[in-house]
Amino acid sequence: METTAVVGAGGKAGLAAAVTSLARLTDELAAILACSPDASERGARNADADPLRAVAGSCLDGLAVVARIEAVTAAAKVRLLANYAQAVDALEAPAKTAYESSAREMSLVAEVACALTVGERAASALLGEAHALTTSLPAALDALHAGKISWQHARIIVDETTGMGIAGAAALEAHFLDPEAPNAARGAAPGELVPARFRRKVRAWRERHHPESLEARHAKSVEDRRMEYSPDRNGMAWVSLYLAADKACAIWNRTSAVARGMQSPDEPRTLTQIKADVAAERLLGNAGHSAGSGPSLKADVLVTVPVFSALDVTEEPAELDGYGPIPASMARKLVADGAGSFYRVLVDPRDGAPLEIGRTSYRLPESLKRWLRMRDGKCTFPGCSNHSQDNEADHLNAWEHGGSTGISNLGQLCPKHHRLKHRTGWTPGPATKNEPPAWISPTGRKYNAEQLDREPTLWPPGCLPEETSPLEAAIVDYLIAC
Ligand SMILES: [Zn+2]
């Protein structure tokens, strides 16, 4: 009952209307499919008309209805998200501190992310978009509900009205969605433009009508400078340079390490900003500043090499921690060159499980930490892809509550999910030697842990895998001793 009051008549009525529209559209789709001439009855139904043409036509009709169903579904999703956020907010007493309020926000986002099986960034964006559409963009939400624009179009409107204020957003909406508005958009309706074209139109309008000058907006955008790294196919990666994975990964890790070394209480820039500055200075040859103030740190990367690949008898790919599979030759080169910043990890040929961390690196490995990095690979929170380098080893069952420091009581958490665990009702379940923990949400839902899909090593031709092979044991002993 309270929920009704909280969600409000508009939200409830909107959802009911969406359900009615969906029912009507699915009936329409069913009717289209029923009329589509079936192969068996083609001849009997209409000897004159081209049956294939009729099939093609009904497929397109069906697609158009499906597109409208998708739009109405998106509108329903928007209302559900907004109502959920409102309901959760109303259920709790007002937050007393900013700390408490940010923890609640994190928990809310995490729950939506898990329920929809999307990343937290996507969930947070969805909640933001739902808030904008239900509060300041009523015409865009109506158009979405009516199937006049797609979800992509709606997102573009949300995106391009960010920072324009209520009046600016209303003016943009009116220009594109109200044909009666003075100087309304001409030509194809927004829903008839592919999203990329629609965005160009909207952006052009925004640049002209934004209440704040481009100069001022640029100054603010500079604050968002950052360096990005993304693994790609075929042993390649981008750091906005398309490079071999080992080089890209090393650039990324080195820059991160230098930037972390430059952080101090007097440093006004964020880590993300410093990282971008360090990379830019180095590329532009202005290395004096960063080289002078940053300690020369070596970034460490784990390279998992199947035993037989390391011996050059198979070409099975190796695994670069934080990147993924790399060619065996690249891994062999890394190991052979004795690159100080790479830790070699051998895997058990029988099941692909990590066997031993190489001892050839520049400092003694903290074996348990590294084992954890091998097992978890990233933050163990569902959907989080925060990579191991910045993460903390955390006791799943706290030390003071009798938790041990064994591998099955440890889990890797990024700083953000570490805070989430301590501040909210999210709890990790137990782990095992080879499995990261599952998570239980504050509502009691269980979200299973992601696990690496390790596979048994490829064996060289003429060599049969046995349970206890003296040859294998000898190879393993030899390699560990190296
Ligand atoms: Zn995380």
C-alpha cells in the first residue's frame, strides 16, 4: 500500500499501459505469423499471388512489430527501474551521512546489475537514464512507449540533454518530438533516422542551444581525461594504439604504476587524470616531470604458460593476466628474455590448474597472493571486471570471527567492492582452492561466482596423458627447479 503511494499513480498507470500495449502488440505479431502462408498451404490459399513475396512481407511486418515491442519493453523497463529506485529510497530512513548514502547507492546499483545480468557501470547508467526519462524527459518517454523512437534514440536524448537544465532539455525534446513546436525539426522523424544520424542532429542542436559556452564545457571535459586499455583479438590490444598485447599491457601497467607513485596528499589530480598525463608526457617526449617525480616502478604481470608450450613442443596459447590468451611464441619470448616485470606461471598438464609461480622474477613472490590472483583473475563481485593489479586480498570470513588465512577463506576484491562488502548487506559465500566465492545480495538472492574456464593442456603428438606419468613428473620438477 505504501508502495502505491511512493511509486505514484503516474508510474503505476504507465506500467499498466505498457503491459496493455505489449499484449496488443504480441497479438498483432501472432496474427501476422498466422497469416503468413505456410509452405503446405501456399498453393491452396492463393494461386495468383506470389507466396514468397507474401512471406517476405509478413516477415518485415513482424520485424516492425518486434521493434515496437522492444521500444515498449524498454519504456516498461525504464518505469520499473525508476519505481524500484524510488521504492528502495522510501523504504529506508534518510541517510545520515554522505558515506551512508553512497553505500546505499552502490548496493542499489549492484542489485540492479545482478538482476539484469549487466555490469555495474551499465546498471548505473540505466538507473540514471530511467531517472532522467521519468523526471525531465516526459515526451521522450512517451515516444518510446508509443514505439515512435527506439531505446537507442531515447538514450541519445538523455545523453545529449545532460547538463542542459530542465528548460534546455524541454526545448530539445520539443524541437525533435513536437511537430507543432516553433521551428520544429524537419525531414525524417527522429524514429526514422538511424541512431548515429539522429545523434549528429541532436548534437548539432545542442551545441547551438546549450546554456553554457563550449569553452566552459571544454574546460570541464578536460577534467575527464583518461587513458583506456582494451584487449582485442589475435594477440593485440588497444591503448588507443593498436599494439601487440604484451606491449600494450606493459604500457598500461607501467603507466598505472608511475601514476600511483605520484599520488600524494598534495596532489590535486585523480589517479585517472595522472595516468593520462603521464602517458601524454611520455609520448610527447616531455618526460622530465613524470620521470623526475615518479619512482621507477616495475609493473608485474602473470604469464600462465602450459608446460609443453614453454618447451616449444606445442603451440597452445598462454594466458596474460588481465589480457587473456596470447600466442605461445610471445609467451616463450617473454620467459626467455627474462623480462623482470613478468612472473611465469606453469600449469598442470592434466587439468590446466596453475602449478607453480616462477621464481625468476626480480623479487620473491608472495605465493598466496599470487595464487589468489591466479584463481580469481579479477574482483570476485558478480559482473565486476576490475583486474587483479589494484585489488586487495580479503578475508571472506573475518579474522576476528575465526576466519583463517587459507586460500579458501580469501577472495580478491577491488577497492569499490571491498567497501560494498563492509558497508552494506552484500556478503561473499565460501570459496575453495580453485573456485572464487559466490555472493549473497541484501535481499537474499544468490549470484554465482564467475570462474575461469581452464582446460587440460594439449599434449604433444605421440605422448599420452596418464594419471601418473614419470615423464610429466620429471618435466614439472625440472621446470619448477629452473
Ligand atoms: Zn569489483
